[in-house]
Amino acid sequence: MLNMKGFIFLVYNECRKTIKASIPSYFWFILLISISTYSLSIEKYAEISIDRSLLTLKTGGSPTADVLLFITSFAVSSTSDVISGKAPQIVFPASIGVIFFMIFPMMLGLTLMSKFIIKKSTASIAGEKEKKTLYLLASSPLKRSAIYTGKFAGIFLLTLPMIFFIYLASLWVFAGIFSSAPDLSKKILETSAITAFFFISAGMLLSVTLKHEKNAAWAGTKIVTAAALLTTAWLTLPFLEFLMNLTNNRTDFLTYFEKITIVSPFTLDLMSVHSPATSEINLGILIIASFIFFISGMVMFTGQDIEA
């Protein structure tokens, strides 16, 4: 019972000591997600089917493949208006609007959240080592595994406002703007929570592995940036393939590059939401990776010399 109280106090203390420093991050997160989400309501959406016979792509897994198909279809259907001097009025299918939400507010939110998580998790162990406060914590009745788990839980609690705000934004989008489209808000909530677990696990592993907080934070930030860049590349693949087809260049290598971009957790996130049928596999990969990072970090922390 005493150890349970100590564990709860550790989780509380982990939140309390960083909550004030997190307020600016919450503010900018809410502001940017709100602006990007509200901007979707400016356009007009309707139940329009996309003609998929106009274009065949080898890299068709990205949601932007549907955007490219719509652009091609719209260009073909509006040719007569352009020739007659009329300005064609563009009306987006609701499915394209959902993709816009995935690419901008959702992707932006996951990236900002992951950078916030990496900053907090890489400081959890390495930061206390540098401040010489970890030894006092390790000398408490709590086991090392409980200390590690408590810090993990504290960081996750700090991330909850961001997870729920992404969820609230998705609820508003699917209840109002895209009410005719399938409601993906619960899937987005699930994806956001699993992504948080993944980056907390990865960040804490870095915090245990590297001795200095600055080095751990630098490595963590680079990982998030690399993941975001890989997912951005994945989103642009259909357009790159289309342009290369126009110039009669070989595109076989793009299919191999597409497989590389799936290494990014953000790519798996977007694939899970865009194709719910594949979400069990994609999110399962993230869950397994999270547990591997978490257990590895805990084992290393348990056997470390805290005084070193």
C-alpha cells in the first residue's frame, strides 16, 4: 500500500513539476490545430464519386493519390467550361475533405504532440541524472521499474490534453463539415494515443541510453523530424510518379522508396485512418515497437549505476 501511494505521488509529481512549462506548448498546439481545422469549412463539399479509371498508380497507398485523381478528373470535366471562357467552380468530394483533414490538422497535431513528448521524455531520466536528483529518487522504497513506469505515466498524462483536443477537432469535423462521410474520430483518438505511447517509449529509452539531456533531446527531435519528412515524402509520391510518367521516366524505384517511408510511425498513422481495414496491422506494429522500447528502457534503467 505504501509503495502504491509512492507510485501515485511520483506520477503526480512528474506532472506537477512540468505542467506550467507545458502551457505555451498547449496554447500553440490548440491555436494551430484550430486554425487548420476551421480552414476546412471554407470550401464546399458534396457527395461526388471520383473517376478512378483516369489514372493508374503503382504508389497508390497514399491518400494523396485520391487527391491527384480528383484533380485529374476535375481538369477533364471542366475543359469545356475553360474553352468557353467560363470559370469552373470547384466543389470537393467529402472524401477529399477528409483527406485534407488527415494531411493538415491530424498530421500537424501528431507532429507537434510528438515533439512535445520527445522533449519531456528525454528529460525524464537524463535530466535528473545531470541535476543529481535521480539518486535520491532511486533510494526511495519504490523499485526501479516502478520509478520508470511512474515517469512514463506522468508524461502520458501531460499529453492527454493534446490527444483529446485532436479528438474534439475530429468530432467537430465529422459531425459538421463531413457528416455524410464515415466517422473516423474514434480511430483518430486510438491512433493518437498509440502514437503517444510510441514516442514516450522511444524518448525514455533515449533518456536512459544517453548520459546528457541535451544529447537525448537532440536525438529525439531528429527522430521526430525524420519521421515527419518520410511521411511527407510518402504523401508526395503519387504526384512524383504522375510527373515522371508524363516525361516517360521509369518509376519502379518509387515502389521501393514507398516501403522505406512506411518506417515512419506517422505514415502508419495515416494509413490506419485512411484505410481502416489495415489499421489492425499498422497500429499493431506501433504497439509492438512501443513495448520493445519500453521494456528495453526499463531493463537498462534497472541495471544502471545511478551514481555514475
